[in-house]
Amino acid sequence: MIKTLEKSNDGFTLMEIIVAMIVVGILSAGGLMVYNGLIGSSNVTATVQSIIKIESAVNSYMQVNGGNIDPPPGLTLPLAMQEDNLLPASWTVSGNNVTPPNPGFIQGYFISTNSNPGQYQYIIGVSAPQMTNAQALNICNSLENSISGVSASGNAVFNIGSGQTCLSDLFNGNAANADNSSFQGNLTFTFN
């Protein structure tokens, strides 16, 4: 018995291919949105962790120097901290500005002191040109229990506590303003 091969017309039609491409495009777009959300969340987490490490380094500096936060004459607080091996030697220090060796989301930090007799305050700021309003609010909210104030882009420091929150200070209590648009500034936190 001899079998003959018949030409089959089975295959994908142009319409099926187009539908498959649309489905793949929708799935890719959804995956990209999830990926961007994860990256944004990891940037916030990394920033908060870095600020906490710097806060710990400042507190260690105060302990090493008998509770005094003021650096020696001619030095800024970051330079004095680096001399005491509390900031990594690989970080570039210029005045009060500190830049990690491989800046990413955070381009640099600002560390300064505001000391009045009997009351020591220090300021840690972040420069992140790609920061969104939502990220700025999330960073502030993560630090809200350890800061006494927050300011944006060098404005007056807003006090935290007594009914004031990061949302009320940075966005006048309007959560709709804390969206994913560009934050347009730097964040500065005051610690006591």
C-alpha cells in the first residue's frame, strides 16, 4: 500500500498571528510595569538603608568624641568622620557633600551639623535627580520615626510630630500630589 503525502493547509492565519502578537505585547507591558515598580521599591529601600548607615556613623562619631558632634576646626563633619574611619575611604568627600564610588539612584549625600549648646542636630540630605514624588514620600515615611524634620530643595525644615507627617509636610496632605511624577528636588532630614 502506497501512502501519498497530501499538502496540508493547516497553519496560522494572519489574524491568529496578529492576536498572538497583541497578547505578547500586553503581557510584556504588564511585566515592564511590575519590573519598574520593583526597581522603584528597591531604590527606596537602598536609600533608606544608606541613610540609616550614615545616621549610625554620625552617632558613632559623637560617641568617639565624647558626645560632641562638632568637627575639629578646618574640617567638615564628613571629613572628620572619614578620618575616624566611619565613612568608607572610597567615598569622595567635598565639604559637606559625600559621593559613593558608584552612584546610582542617589547621586550623593549631604551631611552637616546644626549644634546649639545642649542640643545637637545633624542633617542628612540626598540628591536623586530621578526621584519621583512617590519615592520621596516613601523614603520620608520610612524614616519618620527617627527624624525631627524634613525639607525639600532647601526650603525651611518642616517639623515632624505633633500631628505633622511626611505627607502633610511635603505634599500639604494631598496624597494625589505624591504620584510618580518627578520630585524636582533634594530631600533633607534633620535628626536629633
